[in-house]
Amino acid sequence: MDLSGVPTPVTQLDIDQRVYDLYDEYCHGQIDRREYLKRAAALATLGIPALAMATSLLPQYAKAQTISFTDPRIKASYVTYPSPGGNGETMRGYLVQPTGAGPFPAVLVIHENRGLNPYIEDVARRAAAAGFLALAPDGLAPLGGYPGNDDDGRTMQAKLDQAKLRIDMLNGAKWLKAHSLSNGKLGVTGFCWGGGTSNFLAATMGTDLLAAAPYYGAAAAADSVKNIKAGLLIHFAETDQNINAMWPGYETALKAANVAHEAHFYPATQHGFHNNSTPRYQEAAAKLSWDRTIEFFKKRLA
């Protein structure tokens, strides 16, 4: 609390690493919200105000909007597309186009493990504001769509057939590439689960995908790396043990397959550092990584 009596916002540097580790378990579905807060409260016996830290990490999506829905540079709408072999016959997504006649280079934006929340919608608007036709699919569409909060969204996504969920993203990529406003050149970016799915699409789509920029996502299966034809720009947090442990083997496979790739580890960051709705957000790293992503897409998709 400052001298005026107003509570001081919790920042990334204020939070104990043990609380971050708990949050990582929680946001990846290994423990539920009740257990997350219970275990955080238990750390108070060590003199750590962990419950306040844990609560501060929960998303505040009003902070996520950086591009207004009414920004004159873009036009957004919700669309449906067929998804044979997926979790439903059709999928729903958030399509954002730059103003103008097009055609535009296309970018698929893939959400985390909780559906199409406001943060991911804003990322799609950011991509469109930079000149790309952007589609952000909602993997939860077969269950009624993103429910308005991440807890229920995470539970819903875990109930889906995961192989079919990736097919839903693949079908979204194909639909976007063939869209009348697309120039036929496709890139993909995604975060957490979406980062892993970006790697999956790179290994699945061959020459149909020209660029992939995964954020802290699981590596593609080792035996599929040889199929990657896209250029890769891979973003890692400095503190992200499970994801980072996959990199040495992935890097070896990419080199062996002569896949064009570039990887960046961002100092003093946690998994999720690009998400500006929680204190895991690290502004400098988020901005640098996004600037790199946009330039990468401009180079590969123009």
C-alpha cells in the first residue's frame, strides 16, 4: 500500500517462485483452483503472503485489451467453418481482417488450454492491425464455446478428444489459407497448448505452412520433425522447466532435418510472459518477442 492508502499492484518481481510453480500446476490442469489456493495459503506459515500472490496471478482480462474492438485499422467478426474429423462438424472462430481490399497474408492464432479467451482475441486483433488476416479458433466450440472464465474453460478443454482438437486447429488453418481475403501464405502462432499445436501444425502441414512462431509450447514429435518445411521462430521463458527440457532434443532434430529455425530465451520471464492479463506478464520480453514475430511473418508471408 502506498502513502495514499491505495493498494500497490502485485508485480512479477514481488511473487515468490514457489507460487509461480503452483500456478504452473494449476494453469496446466494438474490441480484445481481450490487446491491451488489451499496450497498457496499453506506457504503463509513460512512468512510468505502467498495467498495474495496466488490470487494476483488469476487473469484480469480488462488488462488484456490493447487493440479496441472498434479500432479503424481492423474489422472483426465471428465465423464458422467445417471441421471434418474434429470434435464437432463445425468450428467457431474469431476472424479479424485489416481494413482494405486485400488479399492479406494469413496468421492462425491458437489459444492456451482454456479456449478462446479475451487475451487471445486481442492477440488476433494485434495481428490484424499489423496487416495480417487473423483467425483465432475456439477449440471449445463443440461444447458451447469459451464459457467466460478460465477455470471452466480449462475443465472443458480437458474433456475434449485431444487428437480431434488438433484436427480442429488444422481445419482452421486450411480454411484460413483458402479464405478469399488470404494471399494463400499462412503462418501460425500460439501460446502454451497453442504453442505446442503450432509445432504440431508445422510438422503436419508441410509446404502449406510457411512460418510458425510458437510461444513456450511442447516440441513436435521427434519422428515428425523431418516433415517441417516452415521456418520456425521459437519463444521460451527463462523459467519454464518442463517446456525448456524439450529444447535440446528438438533443436538436434531440427538441425538434422535442416529446418530453418531461430530460438530465443527471454531473461527473467516465466511461462506465460506474453499474457498481459496476469503478473506473469513481462512487458519488455512480450514486446520484443511480438515485434520479432511480426517481422518474421512479414518476411515469410509477404
